[in-house]
Amino acid sequence: MGTLGQLQEILTGETYECIFIPAFEELPVDHLVVLLGIDSKEREQKLEISEYQHAFDFEGPAAISGTLIAHLQFKILFPFRVSDLAVNDLSALVHFINHSTNFPGFEFDELNGRVIFRYVLIIPFESINAMIIKNLFQSIQFNLILFSDLIEQVATNKSTFNDILSEIVKKFDSN
């Protein structure tokens, strides 16, 4: 069983629905799509996991011991487009969130007007286990719960970066 198969087994055991998509011409690597559940606007959240052949040449103890490395990318494409008028505010918000959290991963794809959450895990194959994957998924979902709605509000011009900062300051001042 490959790494994505191992992840599928772990996640299915955690009651996530998973869809394995084998590589094909337009998408030359295998993918595992994990359905995370419904967001606050009743849209299905989908996490795509890809395994890449790494281009790392390890020297030293890792190469000597023959350790094989898994290079996994976890990616969520948000289901909305960024308004042209919101580009600066959204860039500032994404930077602020990533800088302020211990588990950054939000990206703004300016060329396509999309927000993405992306996390890359590079780990020895033998170190992948259910506890690591569960913790990783909990961290990803925690970030989505905390920040998805704020990001969408700014991306769709319902709020500005300054509005969001003002709300944060008010919450801290009231405590």
C-alpha cells in the first residue's frame, strides 16, 4: 500500500469520506480527495492530498540509513473568487493570519483570484501514523473554522482588513 493508501485507511477510520484519484495525463501524480464536511455557507470542504517525488538529495545520516521520505501536499481551494477591489486587504489579512499563527498555510493566488490553504509535510515514511495524521487534520480544520469566514468577508468586499483588525482589538480590550 502506498502512502496515499495508508492515509486513506487512517482517514476512513476517522469517518472521513475519501476519493482516490490515480494519476493521469493532465494530473501526473496520484491524489486523495478528503471530504471535510460542510462550511458555514453549506458548501462541501474538500482537501486534496498529493504525494510528490521529492527532488532532495540527502547526504549524511539520512542517506546512509536509507531513510525514504514522503513529500505530501495538503491543499484546500476556497469556493469563492477574490474581488479585484479586495486584493490589497486580502493580501494583508492572509499575511497577518500566517504571521500570527503557529500553523500558517493560507495563500492568495493573485493570478487566479483564489485563496488556498496549503500545508506540506515532509516526513520519513515509517514515521507516518494515525496520531500524526489526526493532529494534522485537527490543526487544518481549526484554521478553517477560525479564519475561513473572515477571509471570505474580506475577499468579497463585505469587510476590510481594518474592519477585521478593529474587531480583534475590541475582543482583546473586552477581556
